[in-house]
Amino acid sequence: MAQIAPFRGICFNPSRGDGLDLVVSPPYDVIDSTLQQRLFDRSSYNIVRLILGTTHDGDDAENNRYTRSAVLFQQWRDEQVLVRDEEPAIYLYDQHYQIGEQAIVRKGFIALARIEEFASGMVKPHEQTRFDWCRDRLQLLRHCRANFSPVFSLYSDPCCVVEAMTSGVRKEAPDLEVSDDQGVRHKLWKIHDRRLIMTISEVLDAKPLLIADGHHRYETALNYRDEQREKQGEFSGKETFNYISMYFSNMEDPSCQTVAQHRLISARTYDPFWAQATIVFNVVALQGDAWQERVDQVPTPGDGHDMEILLYVGNGKGYVLTLKDLEEQSQRYRHLLVHAPSATHRAILYRAVLEQLLCDVANEEDGGIVHQVADALTCVDQGMARGALLFPALSVATVRDIANAGGKIPECSTCFFPSVLSGLVINPIVSGEQIGDFL
């Protein structure tokens, strides 16, 4: 069902510009203004200058963040800071990281995937999207004509065929290797072997894909494809705008894990949030051993059928939040529940209600998100936040069930750690080029 293809990616030239660790970045949607500035300061060639440029006073249709990204993208190619591979390849991509004392390697690869309508069932989303974010990404795609960040997708293969076939490649020195700010070691190998590429393609050919991260980028690529098809009138389906760069990972591999999205609440947001929260939630105060017992249960991903939300306020004290009227909220958010498995309804409701409360009293960058419970508690105890909402993570199996049922949960509800880097391999969308008969 998934049709994939190798491509001639664009990579940073190690002999020009700065080191790879200075020029790659996380995906755009996890970059707040503070991190954006830090990445800008890190290098004049950091990919954030393309994927999330700054706005200026006096920006207009002819000079804006998108036009500046396009000019810069072309300039870096002209200067050979970015160079395109001579041969099509599939890019084997591993990420080495630790959770506590456990060392984990998530295996995957980057290739092109043919863009499909969601109605086909070949590509399945699990999160809602926002119109303004899609519009922003579409403007960038129109001007730069490139995928700077691959969409993160999951497929199911209990036999782990691709991992077994590529084990020999992983024994060789990687073509690219870099560590990010979170200590994750990223390794990438370029696979040109025709037989191996064909075998990988055959494994994926019978499998639907689940979007783990990159819903806005996928919808943007779909809209862009339709624009280009309408503009051209006639098309073969092999034009490069019919494909998108995608990172593929096997959801059956134990290394494929979700992590929680704990929300920090700033001092200026806490009081209005608390006032609204006590209207819709029952609140039970806990401290000492009773609080710690609840906190210890948070890191375990599940389906959320018995979900409760914890709010930490410091000094070993917190609150348990449970909805006062589950039926009323079920009616309000029934559009999120209609296709979702019943076991996930509670988790979806709690996330939706709390995200709406936060949206009503705070701007997008007020507070922040952390993935580890200990980090959330430390932020509150050290005064960096007034409170922390602790959300249990949904398991990979639960995310799969939601997607298979046609459900969508609120945007940014799930996080597959670690993130796939932006700028590691760029896919250019080139007029006149077609995806060849390589496979």
C-alpha cells in the first residue's frame, strides 16, 4: 500500500560551513522563540533559518520570512554549503538514546513516499491539525520547494525484516553522525544497492502507514500536490511533487516508544488557569507518600481508560484532577470521540479540556513542555514554573488503535522520542524531474 522510492537528497557539506551539530535542528513545531534564537546564534547556516525564519517590521508579499528562506536556500546551494547526492538513495537512520539506565536504538530509514489521500486508508493520521500551521508550512513549501524535515511514519512488521536486512550496513561507519542537545546520537547511512532498496520497497508495499509526527507537513504536501496538479493540467504521477520525504520506523520494534507531554504553567497563567480548572474538575489535594505514589504511576504509557491528571505545585504537594461531568464534556468534544476506541475516550477528553483551558488563559509559548516527570517537578521546585500538569503518555498500541479507527486526538497530544532532525537530509522538489523507474 505504501509506495516508496529512493531520492537524491541534499545534505550539508562537511568540508564547507560549520559542523553538523551546529546546523541541524529539531522539527519546527517544537522550537519556541528562545530555542529559535539559540539556533540562530549557533550558526549562520543553521537549518532553522530556513524552516522557521524571523518576521520583520515592514514584511510584505515580496519580502518576508518565506522569500528570505528561499533566497537563503538557493544561496547555500550555490556556495556548496548544501550539496545534492549524485545517486538516488534510501537513507538508513538510527537514533541512540537513553531513558534512565536503559540504552535504546530506534532504527528506521528515510525515503520518499507517494502522497495519498487520507480516505484511501494508506496513510492514517491520529492527531488534529490547525489551519494556521498548515498555511504557514504551505507558504514555506511554495517558496522553497523542498522538504526540510521528513514526516515521521510507523509501519507494522512483527518479523522486523528491514532491520534484519540492513544489519550489515549498520556495522559500517555511518556517512553522517551527530549528537543533538538532548544527548541523542544520530547515525545515517546512504544505501545505493538496488537489490536492497527493492526488497525494502516490497516489504513496505503491502503496509499502511501511521503518521507519528508531521501531520501538518503531510497535509501541506497533499495541498501542494493538488495545487501543482491543477496548475499543470496533465500529470503522470511520477512528478516529484507527488512524493514527500518520510522517516519510516517499525512500530513492533521495542525501541519505538512514546513519551509524555507534561505541561508547565507559568506564574502569570497559574491563577486564571486554576480558577477555570476548579469549575470543571474535582480537585483532591495530596502530599507526602500519597502524592509520591501517584507520581510514580505517571511514566507508564497506556490507553488512558483510567486517566486522571496530576497538578504539581511544589514542595511535594499536588492535586488530582478528575472531570466533574464526564457526559457533558463527552458531548462537547464528541467530534473527537466519534471514531476513537472507547477505551481512549477518557484520555482524549482530559487532554482536550485541559488544552482548551490553557489556550484560554495563555499564549502558545507560556510555560512549555517537558517529557520527564522529574524534570517537570524540578522546574516547579526551582521556580521556573508555578505548576506542572502531568499527563500519562498514550502507548504506541493506543495511538495505532485510534488511527485505525479513524479517530483524531488534539494536536501535540503524543510525542515519539527522539525527534527526527531537520536538515539531516533535504528532499528537493524539482520541476521537470520525475521519480524514475529505479525500483
